[in-house]
Amino acid sequence: MSLSITLPLSQGLSRYELRAAAPFEPPATPRFNRIAYSAAHVVSDPLADVDPWLQCSVDWDATIAYRQRLWALGLGVAEAMDTAQRGMGLDWPTSLALIRRSLEAARDVPGALVASGCGTDQLAPEAARNVDDVIRAYEEQMEAIEALGGRLIVMASRALARVARGPADYERVYERVLGQARQPVILHWLGDMFDPALKGYWGSENLDAAMEAALGVITAHPGKVDGIKISLLDKGREIAMRRRLPAGVRMYTGDDFNYAELIAGDGQGELPTHRHSDALLGIFDAIAPAASAALGELAAGNRDRFNQILQPTVPLSRHIFAAPTRFYKTGIVFMAWLNGHQDHFTMVGGQQSARSLAHFAELFRLADAAGLLEKPELAVHRMRTLLALHGL
């Protein structure tokens, strides 16, 4: 039976008929030839008596259940990152509680990967006086996460971006952080399209100069760096940087516009890790079944099938991450609600209001086009509920 719904699309109110795509069937025992982390969202508690713009309340059971789903699909979890609204509603004490609960849950899942965001967000940028304050903030979070047995993703610091006077200050901070890390870390370079407070990170607004500074830090400490995730939405720069990484250091793509071709790779470069990117992506939260199925096909040598599955998800991702890119979390959570992975569409910080009804309608259409509405009848029912809330 066909399903249709009236949507406010670019041409006005239009009747849209769903394509009735068969759901993706990821491998029962996923095996990939890429490391693939999904930066996972948090599920808010809509019944908590809090001021949602000021206080954080998390539905822990639903949040951990979503991570268990990602692990079952063979994806790792990048915990307490910007996808979990770190710095946009999720504070450091709640982030640490989230990391603890994820690590505990992962112990019951053979092979489950978890890497946890370590930042300086307990230090308000305007309260930072110098780089020593930033170092102390990083050290506090490092100690807390490593005490739980967690591996670190060293997140970009708003406080460091504010007080640093040039690349030398970044070198000093990262030298201290890397020197103390118990295990090799993943560095995270988040562009200012994701967070305007990070403009000029690595000591320069010139991205070529910034890349030289980042490569200098990695080259000086290759044994301490598992890889670097860059989220610049610039595939050319990612490839150029990938080919210059030291042996043993991976490029984790954070490019939610071009991930399919970056993960597939171009086969060029001196080292195997120079020829493709691994993945640490927020969009993998929303497209997890397709990502798992595609990565399984790639590992089996079926590159054409990998592209057939993953390429149709790219227009959806580009829409979710459209400017202002920092509001992409709203689309991620909307997808989880449409697909029945949470019972409501509310977010930490009230961020469900960050996108327009027209944005959600186009997201719905693109998700259907990519075969990512896992339960079409439920998705239509929930989309109609949202439309009714807006007077349609």
C-alpha cells in the first residue's frame, strides 16, 4: 500500500508519495576495513521539571539504548562530542556522567568501541586568563575520563582559541596534553562553521597555516596520536593533510558533505592510511543502518555497492548540516524520532526549535529518497503530528 503526505516543500504545499524502499540489511556480524565512529546524540527527558534553555536533563535509558544500537551495527561511539550537544546544552558534569554510563554499557558488548570527548568546557572562555588555565582544564577532564578507563578525543577548546596568541601557544598546550595521555588520542579540529568561537584555531585564520601547525604537533608526537578528525567540510584539504600524516596516524573524516568518497579513498599515497579516510561522523548517527551496510560491502570488496548505498545519503547529510551548520543536531534528533528510536522530539537546550518546518519537510523527503525511513508508517504519522503542531 502506498503512503503519501502533504508537505510544505519549495514549490509550496505538495502531495508527496513515499518511495517504499526496502530497509537496509546490515551484516549480522559486521566486519569493516575502516574504523567507523558515530558521534552519538543524547535523548533529553521531556518530563523533567527544568528550564530547558538553562538546565540539562537526559533520559539515560533511551540514550544508552541508542548507543547499543550503534554498537550492534558495528559502529563505534564517539561519546560526549558536539553531536551530543557538548557546549550547546550538555555541560561537563553531565558529559562525564554520560561517558561513565557509555563505558559501563560497552563492557557488555564484545568489540564495542568508545572514544570520549575531552575538552575545556568547564572553563568559560571569558574566564580563561592564559594557556595555563586551558592546560589545567584539559588535565582535569583527562584525569576524570582516564580514571573511568576511557580513551580520549581531545576536542578543540573555545578557551584556547580565545587566549592563544599564535601557533606556539597551541604547541605548548597540546604538548602537555599529549605528554600525559595514557593511550594514543584522537585530535579534533572543528571548523568555525560548526562553532564560530573556534575561528582561527591552531593560531591562524589561514587554513593552510593552521594545517601546518596541526601537522607540526602530530609529527612531534606520532606515538601519542591515533588520528585526527577534521571537520572543515573541505575534502581537498582533508586529502592533502591525510597524505602527510606520519605512519600509524589515521585521518578520521568529519566531512559530512563528502564522507562517501573520502572513506572509499583514492588509492594514492605512500602509506595505506594515506589512501583513504576512516570515519568519525555525526551523520552516522542518522544513517547508521546504511553506513553499516555500506561499510560491510566495502570490506567485502564491493565498492560499487558501497557507493550505491552511501551516495544517496549525501544529499540528506548536506541538508542536515546546511548553514548554520552548528544546528545540525536538530536534524539528527529529528531522524531518531521519525524512526522510532525515541518517543518525542525534544532536545537538550530546547534545540528542537533551531530549524524551520520547511527544513524538516525537506529532510523527510531526502530521508525517504535515501531509503532511511525505517518504519514509513510511523514516520508519516510523526511528520503529520509535527505539521499539525504548526497549523497544517
